[in-house]
Amino acid sequence: MANEIRVAIADDHPLLRKGLRQVLEADSNMRVVAEAGDGQELILQMAISQPQIAIVDVDMPKQDGFAVAKEICKRKWPVDVVFLTIHNEEDTFYAAMDLGVKGYVLKDSALIEITEAIRTVAAGQFYVSRPLTTYLLQRRHRSQALLEREPGLKSLTASERRILQMIADNKSSKEIGEELQIHYRTVENHRVNICQKLGLSGTNSLLRFALQHKSEL
């Protein structure tokens, strides 16, 4: 089917995986192309099955959801990640958003919400379980307020914005380079450009800025 959405599922609970598969396969526009019980197995399967969307449990053995999301980013796969989790803490939610996760679904409502979540993400939008929508709105408001206070942020490229977020995670240029698969000197050049655009002087001032505004970036 031309508009079929290819989905991968990863969760260490077989019954939940079975339930998710049944719900998704009841929709003629969705097809489960991979199923795994841990993060490592999921990565191996996705390399072959090439899904569009990966439904990933945050807490899994071998590689957790965050590690899987980082690996997908590192490999530059065109796969949107939807986290499946019991965690409703604000910090965990923001950490997921910082990784570029496109959906955040609470497990207690997963079987009800998962189809809508996949459709929403496939359409290029974010999906968040209803109890957590306040977090998403707060993040957007803070981000907009920061842009108004720091107009230089608007001139940052997508790569510079991503590097700034990684600096906020206290990562070195070498670590950033390894994760983005670019030379660390290229990262250093990006740092210089970011400082110029934000009117900052020195590496320490850039780190302070990134840490201060981490939740808004």
C-alpha cells in the first residue's frame, strides 16, 4: 500500500508488544515490520526492515530508549522515534525532546493512543500523551520567550542549534563530533560561529549560556 506506515516496536514485555501489534495491524494503513525485546535487537532489525517510525520503550535491557534514539541519530536513519514509558517526570520528558524524539506516550494509555500517535508523527507533528501536554506547551513558550530575548538564536543553523543543545548536555567537542560523525575541529568552528551570532566571548561563556537555557533550547 502506497501510504502504508512502516512501524517497529521495542519493549521488553512480550504481552505489551503483542497488544501493540494487534492494535496496529487492525489498521490497514500500518504494518509492523520489526519487533524486539531490547534496544540492541531493535537496531539490528531496523537496519534490515527500514521502518518509518519506531515505538521504543524507554526502559529496556542492553540499550534503553535514549541509547536507541542516539544510535538512530548517529546513523542518520530517517526514522521518527516515539517513546513508550511509565515516566511522567518533567526532566525525562525534556531529555527525550532534546534527543529529537517525536512522540511521548505513557504506557497506561498506550493501547488507546498508539494509533493516533503514529498518525500524528507520520504527518510531521509531535504527539504527547494528554496528561503531559502542559510540558510541551511550557517548552514551546520558553523557547519562544528565549528567541525574543536572544534574537541571535534565530540566525543559528539547524546544525548549530543541535550543537548548542549538546553543549548544554556538557559534551566536549570530541564527544559531539563522534555523535554527529564530524571532525571535532568542525565542531570547534561551529562553536566560534555560535558565539559570534549570540554575542558571546569565550568557550566558558558559551557553556554558561547553554546550561542556563538548556530547557528552552
